[in-house]
Amino acid sequence: MLNIFKYNTKMKNTIILILFIITCFSANIAYSQQNSENSERIIVPSYSFEHEIHFDVFVKIIKCEKDFKEYVIITTFNESGASRNVGLNVKLFDKKGNEQIIIVPPFTSKFNEVFSSSCKGENLDKNLRIELLSLLDKSSINIAVEFNIAN
């Protein structure tokens, strides 16, 4: 009778260990799927632009793992010392003459305020994440920014 009890204890511990491993593995898969939906790969590193009033703009191109699309990501940073009403015209162009123009309509940015987007899609109302046109040659891409600052 005592040997059966020892066998059952070993069996019970083995089953608990197997269930624990399955739970950890399942949690890891769920986390990986959730994390991969928001992950991005940089295709073209960030270009930086600064207006004379100290309003910064950063433009990069990423590929989102969620939908496998390439996006232009625009980040703004107001270090001017005051609230600003800012709009942008972002021009992407390559050596072949292809171009894409992105218009960011004017929006209010307070001092020290950062606006950006990512694969998650934040600030889409400000037009800070736009799908990259496939005709642009990423190996020869250039970026220019025109600032439209009202105050």
C-alpha cells in the first residue's frame, strides 16, 4: 500500500509539472502574438528636422509585423517654449523621380509635447502614420519637411 502512495505522489508531481509547463508555454505564445502585433522593423532610419523656433520633426519608415505594411512615421516635439499651431508637408522622393507628399493638417502642440505614431496607430487623426507608396525606392529615398507654423 505504501508503494502505491509513493507512485501516486510521483505521478501527481509529474502531472503538476506537465501542467505548469503547458501553462507557461501557452502564456508565452499569447504574449508573443500580442507583442508581435505592435512590433516594428526600421526600414529607413529617422531623418530629423528643426524649425528655427525649436520645433522638431523626425521622419522614419518602418515595417509593421501586424500587417506587413511599410509606414512613414512622423514624430513632432515642441521645444519652442510656447504652444504652437503647426502643420507639415512631408515630401519623400527617390533618385528615380518618384515622390509621395504627406500633409499633416495644423494641430496644437503645447510646450514640451511629443506626438508620434507606431504600428499601434496612435494619433492617426493628426496624419502621423501613412502607408508608404510601394513605387518609392527605399535605397535612395530622401525626405524634406516644410513647416506651416501659425503662431
